[in-house]
Amino acid sequence: MKIICVGRNYQKHIEELNNETPDEPVIFIKPDSALLRNNAPFFIPEFSNDVHYEVEIVVKIKKLGRHIPADFALDYIDSIALGIDFTARDKQSELKAKGLPWEKSKGFDHSAVISKFIPVPAHLESLEFRLEKNGEIVQRGNTSLMINSFAKLISHISEYFTLKIGDYIYTGTPEGVGPVKAGDRLKGFIEETLMFDFVVR
Ligand code: ZN
């Protein structure tokens, strides 16, 4: 399976990082070795002093598809989850400044936290989600604020990468990203459902 991630999909997050608003979706891939499941602890990697959380709604793909028209794209979603796209921000800034690929800062081991999966809710496109760090809300998002909708993302991604059963798409983070340190506890919710709960070491 592969993990496809969307960057810059919420306007206020683009602004907080002083990035430009892209004219087409920003897409990158993480390897399957990036996955961190079952509320396992996250260990800060040695190469970074500034690992940031980015909470994101994740969709799981249920059928093979390429060149998927947006009108049919929602039929490809099996279920949804909540994830964190951990990012070594210092490493990413260094790579971006040199015009180099982001992979080391975004695709490192255990950088893709994934929760349990739940059925696709009827109001997928106005879904609230949030991240709590040590009991305080640090990120709050609503899928109605996505620049590119689920359908548009699936359609666009499938122009470049064949989607396969079991692939995950991380659909971008809202504003409020920030650093983690050893001892932090992260809890993620979709509406009032606790999706993950783990610690940073
Ligand atoms: Zn992200």
C-alpha cells in the first residue's frame, strides 16, 4: 500500500507557514514504513529538534482506480480515520531552501500516525476534528474548509498515481501546527469520538 499526503489544503495553515497558495493540489508520498498504529508511542528522531504535529482526516481507498472523475470519486472511499503527518520542520526548511525533495522530513519512520477506521459519515464534507496536546486543544478543523474537496483530491491524485485497495490519503492539516517534546500526550477526535491517544518519547 501507499500513503498519499496532501499539503497546503487549508488556507489558515498556508498563512501560518507563510507559504504560497498553490494553484493545484500539493501531493507527496510516505512509505509504508512511516505508519504508526495502535496508539504506540512516537519516538522523536535524532536528526530533528523541531518535529511538528499536523492532524489530518485520512481516507482509505476501497477499489482500484485511475483517471477517476470527481463525480464518482467518493465511491472509492472505504472508511475514514484520523492521522498525524509528523514533520521534521527544521529538516524540511533546510531541504526546501536547497530546492530538494521533502522525503526525509516527511516520510521518516513512524511519521504517519493512523487511528482506527470508522464508516464514512453522511456529513463527510462538514466534519469536525481536533487535536489535543496534554489536554489542551491545539488544532481544530472542519472538512468544509478544505481548499480541494475529497472528490477533487481523489480525482486529481488518480491522474498521477493509480489508487489501489488499502491506500491511505492524508487530506491536509488545518492551522495550529506546532512542536512536540518527550512526555507530550496527543489525543485526536473526530467530532466527539476519541480516535487516537498516545505519548511522545
Ligand atoms: Zn500534512
